[in-house]
Amino acid sequence: MAIRRAAPRHALVVLVLLALAAMTGVRAEDAHQPQPVATPSGQKAGAAGASTPPAAEQHRLPQDSTTRHTLALPGRTLDFTATAGSIPLFDDKGEPQADIAYTAYQLNGADARTRPVTFLFNGGPGAASAWLQLGAAGPWRLAINADAMTSSASPDLLPNAETWLDFTDIVFIDPVGTGYSRFVASGEEVRKRFYSVDGDVNSIALTIRRWLEKSDRLLSPKFVAGESYGGIRGPKIVRNLQVDQGVGVRGLILVSPLFDFREFSGSSLLQYVWSLPSMAAVAREAEGAVKGAVTRADLADVERYAQGEFLSDLIRGSADTEATTRLADKVAALTGIDPSVSRRLAGRFGVAEFRREFDRRNGRVTGRYDASVTGFDPYPDSSYPRFGDPSGDPLAAPLTSAVVDLTTRKLNWRPVGSYQLLNGGVERAWDFGRGIHPPESISQLRQVLALDPKLRLLVAHGLFDLATPYFGSKILLDQLPAYASPERVKLVVYPGGHMFYSRDASRQAFRTEVEALMK
């Protein structure tokens, strides 16, 4: 009966369509087909009706693109396969929530059972993985020397002689809201879940497991590497993989990590202890007091002072004028800051204050990522600091252009939408766990090292980094139990800043340490 009633309705619809076709010039045989229309993004979509994809589907990333490459490097040639694509994540009901973009490089002809695979991500939160991919570990490299980079620099990629691809396959992950990764579900609850410490960790750990399953690599030796806020993510992700995802990890590599927000903010005196050796390193580099590049060995006296007499005088407080004067004068001598300024600040230099005061007489400020790099203060006479980061800001344009060109042209993957190198909106929306429990990952680091006695940790820092000073990591790692022996846990410090790998010698030395970790 239903079929019989539908027949006349269908005939009427056909007549109406034919009439419309005659008026609009559409051919009768095309009258049943939805006509494509240009969307604001340039995509074509159905005009209306059931043929229009759901809103979530319109935001999905395209199919993965796999390409083969040959890279000529000093002393060897690498044949490898690159895949640019995404891993979809779903909620408990099977509804799509986000597409997580990744770029994977796998050496051709290797035995997947014994060939290591390393998963890399940057920090922020809100940073894509382009820094590690094009600065340190990927097959191609952008010359991102902080002291020579300008926003208008040509974003040309070079073969990376220090790529990790010789000894491990590498997978770069962009958390949602960074790179091309995106939400495909609407609603604030989805964003709140992903933009949180635990939700972020779970999404990246799940992405790693899904990639291993998708690529048939569950049997491969696995390593995890994270930069900056990756110091919070890294240990938590390894713990999640071990316990929740059923994936064992051989090693954790942390680049310029932050382990604990509690000790580098607010009224904590340790923030001054952590940063003093890096400030002194900047001064010694600028003075040329050390022949060649300043190394950590050249700062042994500063480290002893920082955790000894300096800390003791800090604890005495500003009311102890004798201790305060002694401290302020010593800090001025170590950092090159005007003694009168140091006394006014009681020798307690915040990072922003040091950056402005170090070369204020010349109207210049230091970088935060690399304080050995200086740039002009746009408001040198202002009572308030109003400057950017001369060691970081100039990298944004060439790095973005380079990674987009690599992805779309060389890797032949062309998502619609903008690539987000550093998405400030992610950090502004981030739930850091406000209250009496700010984020820290030392707890998880203790757990993962205790659970697997074979797991090894490599922590690498730059001497001139004021964003995450190396001495802070040194102090925290020293507090680990005896099972975190020097054979398992290693701290290395190189000339350079947050992205110390931008310096050739530091990048080469770091690669050697990573390779040794995986043997």
C-alpha cells in the first residue's frame, strides 16, 4: 500500500523538477542530483537534503596520503615511506569527537618487530609538533637558528643529517587544536574534556595505541618524546600507555621539559634558584669569559652557590638586610645586572625582569626561549615590560610556511583549513587543574620507572633557556629514589636555549644520546 501511494507523489515531484529545469537551464537528467555549491572554505557540498554531510563530517580531515622518498645524507642514503594523515577519536557512544593529525616516517625494508618507533609531540599546550619535526628529528630541517632567524626568512627545507630515522621510525603527533588536528563534534563539553591535563593525556595515549594498531606495529620497541609542556605530558602518557592502553614503552625522551608548575611560580623561592645558573650562563656567554661555547661545566661554581649560600640567604628573607645585600651583590656579579637594580629587587630576579635589565642600557631585551639572543625593546622607556621574544617570535612565519609546504606539496596531504603552529586559544581555554593541585608529572615519573625497571629516561636542556631552566630539572631528578639510577636516568645540557637543537653542535650531540638510549 505504501508503495502504491508513493507512485503519484513521485510523478508529481518529477513534473515539478522538470519545470524548474526548464526555467533554470538544468538538464532534465540532472534534475534529481543536488547541485554543488562553493562553501566558504572552498569545498563543494550538496545543496540541501540528505546528500549534505552532517556538520561533523564537513570538518573531517582527508584520507591519509602515503608517499615514498629517498634522502641523500652524508655517508648514507635513506629510503623511507612518509604518511600524513589522522587518527579519529570517538566517545563511548561511538560518535566522532576529534581527528588527530600525524606525520609518520618509516624506513623501508626494516623488520617491524625489532625496529623502534618513537612518538613525538611538542608542548604549549597549544603547540604543534613542527619544532621537533623540522628542528631536530625529521628527515628535513629548517635552519631555525634563533640568533639569525627573521620572520621574512625563506622557509627552505634542507636534508637533516641529524634525523633520527637511521635508528627509529618517527611519528609526530599534533594534539587537537594544533597543526591540522581538529574537533569534529560541537559543544563545550567536548572541548573541556580535551583541553584538560588528563583529557589531553588520554587523547594522545589513545592516538599512539590506535596508530600502532593501524600500522601493525604493536610488537615494535616503543619510545615517547615530548618538549616543554611535554614534560608534563610525557610521564603521564607513558603511565597511561602502561596501565590503561596496554602498551609498554622502552624509553622516554624529554626536551626542555617542565615537570612541576608549583615550583616555578607564585611565592616559591625555588624559582630564583632554578633560573640563576641560566642567567649566569647568559652573562658569561656575552662577556666571552669562556673560550668557546659556555658549557654546564663552566657553571659548577654557580650551581654550588645557587643550592647553597644563595638559597640560605633567600630563606632568611628581606628583613635580614645583611643577607639581602650579600645576596643582591653576588647575583649582580654573576649576572651582569646593575648592582643598584639588583639591590632594589633584593637579588630576586623574575625572568621578565632579567630579560629587560640585562642590556637595558642599549635598549635591548633578551629572549625567553634563548636568553643569549637579544632584540630591540619596542618600548624602552615604558614603566611596564611590553616586548615579545626575539628568540621565538621570528620563527613562527618561516616554520609555519615550511611545514605547510612540506605537508601539502612533498607529502601530498591537503587538509582544508589553517595550520595552527601555536594556538593561543588552546592555552587560554586549558584546564590546568586550578586550586591546590597544579599540574606536575614527577609522581607519574616515579611510577613508570618503578613499574618497568628497563625503562630509561633522557632529559635534555639548553643552558640559556629561561622558559624551563635546566637547573630546575636537575634538582627534581636528584629527588628520585635509588632505583632511578644514573644508568637509567640521564640529564644532558647543551649550549643553546629552549630549542637548543637549532645549534648544529648541540643537535648532533643530542642525536648521539638519543641513539644510545635506543640500543
